[in-house]
Amino acid sequence: MEFNTTQAIKNNYSMLAAAEEVDVTVLAGQLQSMGFECMRCGECCRSHQGDNSVIVFPDEVLRIMDANNLSWHDVCKPSAPQFIDNINTLHSFEWELKRHDNGSCTFLNEDNTCSVYFWRPWICRTYPFYLHFEKDQTPRLNISECEGVGMGVFSKEDAGNLALYLKERLISEIQEEIQLLEHLDGLENWEFFNGDINGNIVKFNIAVHDSRGCTVVERDIKSNSKE
């Protein structure tokens, strides 16, 4: 596939500059005008509400590991593979928090609390809010589906803290992608992977790319075939 890594890195540096210019005071005002209260329902941690996958970066995984005496693979797994190369190695970008077979996060307690709450990733810390670049390359506030939106009143302090988290999250995401791209090699020789394989379950090597470089993990991949 055609991909210009140098240009992608350049584009990310432009987005990083824009992210660093986000006005936290303005953002906090937007949050206050919307209102939010966590309903403690745990729905964002379960799969029946849709895609509840949580992408995590290496520093987030290490923070959870160190604080809870867990291994890397206790915390996360490779994200869904997107590409396959000419030696049948699958390639994915970043990691996901581990989930049970029913799709619920492994860190979700029975009372809907989080067992790693104090070390939770950026996505969980800022949910349901996130900053997204629009067509004019300006980061703007977006909201995921959540029953708590509009259900409470943000204090000035809480809104300010969340606005700061959102800005820091966006900067962190862009910095992570820049470092990932700087380590990335061979993408132009890969093909898109759509999940179609022969047989029901096949063992594959998955090369997971992140800011540290590339980690190869062996995984069973289920076929999408309906045969």
C-alpha cells in the first residue's frame, strides 16, 4: 500500500502544535455548559453498548502493571490486526485493555467500580469526552454516547481538571503516534487484513507497533468465514 511516513510525521507535528494551543479555560466552559455526572452504571465497560475497546499506550500499561503487580499480558492484548505481510505476519497498532469472553473489561468489579481506577488510561479518565480534529485541523470537543451527559453540574474545578486531562490526552496521543511512525518500517509492503483466513482458528504472529518499536506476539485468530 502507498504510505508516506515522512509526511504523516510532519502532519502529526502540525496537529501537535494545534493541540498545545488548546485553551483549557474555553474548554472548561464548554464542559460546564453541557454538564455531566457518572451514573456508576458500568455500561462503558461492557460490550453490549457497542465497541468498548480501550486502546492503551506503553506508559499506561506500565503504570497499571507497576501499581498492581501485574504482567504486561495481564493488562492488555494486541489491538485488532489491520495489515498482513508477505510472510503472513499480522500487524496491529497499539494495545487494548484485556476483556472477558463476554466483552466486559477485566478490571470491572461486580459493583461497577474499577479495580485500577487510580491508574486508569486516558480514554477511561476522560470518558465520555474527547478532542477530535475537524476538517480545518482544529481540535474540538466531542462526546461519546453516555447517559450521564447533561445529568449533573460540573464545578469550575472539576471542569478545569477535565479540560486539562483532555488536552494532555490529545497531546499524548499525537506524541505516541509520532514515535510509532518513527519506528515503523515496511508498511508499504503490507496488505489490508480483513479477517478472512482458511479454517476456523489459525495461529498467527502479530507484530504490535507502538512508541517502543515492534513486539511480536503469537495469537489464535478466528476466521470470519461463515462456512
